[in-house]
Amino acid sequence: MLALKLTLVPFFLLAVSLSGRWWGPAVAGWLAGLPVVAGPILYLLVLAHGPLFGARAATLAVAAILASEAFNFAYAWTCRARAWPWALGAGLAAWFVCACALSRLPPSPLWATAAALLAVCIGQSFLPRSLALPAGMPLTRADLLGRMVAGSVLTLGVTSLSQRLGPQWSGLLSVFPLLSIVLSVASHRAHGPPYVIALLRGMVLGRFSFAAFCLSLSFSLLYQRPLPAFAEAVALALLVQWGTRRCATRRRGVVVRAT
């Protein structure tokens, strides 16, 4: 169990971080929308506390998309005029206020889905636009190591405190915007606000696959063993992720032909 906590999330963080270096901020943001942090944490919560606890945590994880998007929204608008510490503070404050409000909602898939749809609408409509950007972002070994350590700390913290936190806050904290924080701050320092904004806008597309993953778990964990339930959720998330990427590519092609 300890080995899983120390390796699953850091490995996924490493993969997403390298994708920003190779393919640019939009692709990195899109990949960051996958449940690369929340998925392993939810699996560990199921192993520790059982499927019912995991199903409730997964439901709150869907709703927590709204809190994550609140972080992105506050960071994106603040970073246009302020340095990264101010943007980070604004993002964390927005996340905390939104998470506290979500923790009072009934743990219902219907409410959770409504919150996630609201988050996507806000991200698509009100995040600032970005200009043309460089393709990749340089990463040092210290950067990568810091991100992996942060992933391990978050995983250990949520899973260790889950009994006291309960399924609501365990689910909300499993979607704590760790990837948004480490990618946004590093991008802000290296390339400035336009790169950050492109990254955060790219994350909006990834919300669909994340919501599909967690909603699948919120139902399937009640009737199936954990391993098949997670396998089905991963397959569904990848299918939705592939579909959103095709739609985005096709839409860009239409815009390019029109111009």
C-alpha cells in the first residue's frame, strides 16, 4: 500500500509534465484533465475503506471539478497583472471557498454533474484568451523531482486522513488542483501569463473524461469489485478523452479553413 502511495501519482505527474515539454501547453493541459491524481487516490481509498466510501468520494470528486475550475479561473485572470505568488494565492482562496460550499451539497450524482457542467461552461466562456505560444517548456530535474514529491505528499495526506475527513472531503481533496498549481507556477515563471492561460484553457477539455471516470465509479463500485470498476472507468475516460481531442482538432481545422 505504501509503495502504491509513493509511486502511482508521481509517475503520472512525471508523464504529464514531460508532455508540456514535448507538445506544448494545450496538450499538457488536456492530459492534465485526466484523473492522473484523483484516480490513484480514489483507488487507494477503496482499498482502505471499501467500495461504498469510494463511491461517495468519487461523487464528490465530480462536483470538485467546479472548485478546480475556480482555481484555474482565479489564477488565469490574476496572472495577467500580478506575479505568480499573487495568482497562486487568489487561486487557492477561490478553491477553498468553492470546496467549502460543495462539501455542504448532498452527495448526489445529479448535483455533482450539475456542478461539473457549470465548471466547464465557466471555463469555456470566461477564461481569458491566449496568444501564439512556444511549443515546449524547459524542465530541470529539480522541477520534475519537486512535482513528484508534491504528488506523493498529497496522496499520503488524503489517504492517511481519509478516516477523519470522511468521503466528502476525501473526494474533494482528491481533486485538489495539484497539477494546476505545479504546472501553472512553473509555466508562469518560465514563459509568462500567455503560456499559463493556454495551459489552463486546455484543461477544460479534460474535464469531460475526468467526470466520466468518476461518475462511472460512483455507480459501478456499488455493484462490482473494485478492479473491474476501475478498469471500466479508465476505458471510458480514455474514450471520452479521445473524442474531445478529435472534436477540438476538427474545430481548429474548420477555423483555419475559414480564415
